[in-house]
Amino acid sequence: MELSLTLDNAAPTPLYHQLYEALRQAILSRRLAPGDRLPSTRDLANALAVSRTTVTVAYDQLFAEGYLVARTGAGTFVSSELPDALLKPAAPEFAAPATRPPLPLSAYGVRLASAGPLRGASHPAAITFGHYGRPALDEFPIDIWRRLMLRHARSGRAPLGYTEDAQGHAPLREALATYLQRSRAVRCTPEQIVIVGGSQQGLDLITRLLVDAGDGVALEEPGYLGARHAFMTAGAQLIPVPVDDAGLVVDQLPAGVKLVHVTPSHQFPTGVVLSLPRRLALLDWARTQGALIVEDDYDSEFRYGDRPIPSLQGLDTAGVVLYVGTFSKILFPALRLGYMVVPPEWAPLFARAKWLADRQSPLLEQLALTDFIVEGHLERHLRRMRVLYEGRRRCLLQALHEHLGERVTILGDHAGLHVTIRLRTHLDGEAIAQRAAALGVGVATTRACYMGNPEETELVLGYADLDERSIEVGVRRLAAALDET
């Protein structure tokens, strides 16, 4: 048998590897068939004008991978069972059944399957106000973040393994405790903080540990859909409580409620702030009823025109508030890191629940985030983004007043990354969304935020990731959608 092989002495690839790859491809393409005998290492080295060592190393690699076999006294042969063929699964000998039995869902699975969309509908378009929780990702200091990630990626293998503490990286919890005390008036120690995979996992862990089927859970009406689904799939009895201009109407909370979920610093979706008298009344109600409050503080770092509203947890003297926060809004959504502040005696139990859910949050990101906070990058970023978002907010408000005039009432315009608008129109929100989408503007309605039927036509307009020109054009097109007959 004669082999046609070419090796390039000038190529950067070593000669032994060129020879290995050439022989391997000849075997796979069947130019060398199973059972074919190969030249001896001496003969092939002479034919190619290379050292015998080059051929020996190439043959050894092919032996190791199963492409070649040696027969004592006979020589070297192509294997009858090639490894690449062994890696391919055999074709099934029978067809899959035309039908299969139904998936035997648990009660949780049944409730989840019937829960409907997990997020309110948004119509994608060239200009999209429907991304109401998305920050300005193009303004994130990615170079700083990359440097911090590389710092720890190069530090060895420690960030790649399991951690000993499912509660979260201790230096991160220390940095967070200091930050939360200063920026949100949260009263906590590092031992009370549990690092979770975003605020949604925090709600999930709260539900697992505190809510049984049939328990009464009060929710803001309208309110956050993710919280509603978390409690509903656990079998809780959901109790909607109305929201007005001062926030949750506390005196409409019924007796027998085990837990209430609130967004007091920037109510979702209306944006109103829970007033101080209501905050004190809510804390007193929880103490009296033996109930718990989940404070979901999702984007209150962004407040315009005055200082951020201190947390509800900071007013709590009885340990009835579970505080949940996230970095998705202030940094970027793909950073699936959030945190909970719980009474100190509960932290070990929440850490155990976290371990069962997913062992730990990614350590490399926790290490980078720790440095991001400790070195001052977080607060510098927040200061810069407040200025940016304030400009975009003003642009949105001006455009709404200019193009919609008396037809619009603006809610929650002093904080956060979105505003909610209430429209005077005969059209419902979905009809407006469809018309706007046809004009290249995506908007989301508040319909999914209500357990009942909304009495008004409302849209949620996220503005943080839109430049001012897009905001002005988008509102003008939205007005045109309302003008269509």
C-alpha cells in the first residue's frame, strides 16, 4: 500500500501532529480502510524524510486513541472499530410511540402549568418602551467589570469550586451590609444576608419556607406578577389589596393573612411611594396579626429630585420584615445575583434552602461584585446613572405632555426605570399596544399586574435603555396610534 502524505516543514504545527492528523483523516475517509497495514515507522520516516521519532510519536497517538492496533510479528494495522464511529449513537431499532402517557404533574406543576404568562406581554419593535426593567446596558462600565473578573479568574482554581457557605461569599455580605445601611437605611449585619440568584429566587425561597397550601398571602393590586406566581404555585390563597396614591391601603388588609408582599419605595407598576403613616400602620398590623412582610426593593436606588426613601425594614423593630433586593436593575440583568436580609436566627435555614435549590450562587461573580462595591465602583456608577436616567425621564415626561396632553395621567415619575401612564381613550391597552407596534413602538400594558380587571387603560413605559431621540420619536408614534380611527 502506498500513502500520499505531505508535511510542511515551514508550518507552525509540529511535524508529528501534521502526520497524526493526515493519517487520522485518511482513516476516517476510508483511504485507509479497517484492517489495512501501515508501513513500519522506519520505512515511513524514510519515505517522508523525517526522523523516526516523528513517526513514532504520531503512531503512538493513533494507538492511544484507538485508530491503530499492533499485531505481534505482523505489524501495524487500521483498527476495525474506529473511535469516531463509536462516539455516534446507534440508530434506534424501533420507532418512538405515537403517544405517551401524560406527565404526572404534582399539584405545584398543575398550578404552574395553568398560571399563564410569567411576564406581562410586550410587543417588540424598533423603539421598545416595553423593557421596563432594563437598565442602560451600553453605559455599564464593562471594562472595569472585565478587569475584576479577570483578576479572580487568574487567581487560581478556588473560584471554580464549591464554596463552604451557601449563604454567600462572606466579604460580599460584609460589603453589602455596609452599603445597605448607608444607602437604604437597612438595619442588618452580614450574618443576616443571604446571597441568592436574583430577587425572584429570594421570593421562591420565602415561599418554600413560609407558605403552605391554603395560607393567606396579600398582594398589592396591581402588583408584581413574579411574586403572584411564586405564591400561587405554592397553593396560597391570594388576597388582592388595593393601592392608591399613598401606596398599599393597609386598613383593607384582612385578618388571617400570613404574609404580605409590598414594593413600598417604588410600587410596581404604579410607582407610588408607601407613605410614612402607612408604613407604620403596616408594621403595626404585622406585629398585631403575627404576619410577615416581604419588602421587595427592586429599583429604589434611582430616585430623582430628592433623596431615596429609607427602607421599610429600617423602621422594623419586631423582626417582621424580610428584605429582598437585586443587582439586575442597577447593574445588568444577566448578573443573577440578589440578596435577602432576614432575622439572624433564620439565616441558617434560608442558607440550607439555598443549598438545596442550587448549592450556591456563582463564586467568580460574587468575588468580582465584592471588589466592585468595596472599590467604590458601584456608587460611582449609580451616581452617573441617576444623572443619565433623570435626563431621559425629563425627556419622556415632556414628550408625553407635548404629544398626549390632557389624554394622559402620569404615575410614579419620581423614581425607578419606568413610569406608568393612564390614558383617556375608548381603546383598551392591548389594542393600543398592537397599533403602536404597527408603527414601530413596543409598549406593555398593566393588564397582567391585576388579579381582577383594571378599570383604566394603562401602559408601562420603560425609558432607561432608550436615548432621548428614541423616547421623543416613540411617544410621538404612540400618540399617532391613539389618533387612528
